[in-house]
Amino acid sequence: MATQPNVPQTEIIARLNDRARLGLDRTARVVFTRSCLAAFGDPDGIERVLIQAALVKAMRTSTFSKDSPERDLGIMDVRGTVVWVKIDCFDRNLEFGSDDPADPSVTTRVLTVMLPSDW
């Protein structure tokens, strides 16, 4: 997504975060905290795949905190449990924060699905 005239950088980042959350960014990574998976079943059992699928489905339709203009903190209810999805922007090697989160050619988004207590 090239820089767009008259579009604030915050909105460009928000749109890129939306793409990652919706599964449209092939470079994005999704990680789940162990405690989040454990809240829904055995994180080491075979059902963890079903748990992850339910969490990803909820993530696709999550709402955002009002103080999250970049839409990088989603809040969702999964089976009666509040779950957060936090989107962080790293460099391509996942070593440092991205120098320009509005430039997808230098940014890898990592979506962490967690319980609020994991924060």
C-alpha cells in the first residue's frame, strides 16, 4: 500500500492492521498465548486447533478500543471469555520495531491473541 495523498498516516496503519486481522496480509504472524489457549481447553491437546480456529474467527470481527485509532487493540468475547488481539509492527526480521509501520515493505505485523491478564 503506497503512501496516499491526504490520508493520515494513522489511517494508513489502521487499514494495514485491518488487512492483517482479516487474514489478507500474507506476511503477518498470529500467535496465541498459552494461557489464552488454556482458558478454552488443553493447550497441548488436539482440540487446540479448534480453539485457535474459534479465536481467529472471533478476531476477524473484533471491535476496537476507542483509544486505538490505529486499530491495534481488538476486544472480543469468545465463549463468554474476554480476549484481546494486539497488533505490533516489527521490522522484516522480527528483531526491532518497524521504522515505518505505514510501509508494508519494511513491516511485519504480529497479532498476539491473549487474555487481558496476559498484558
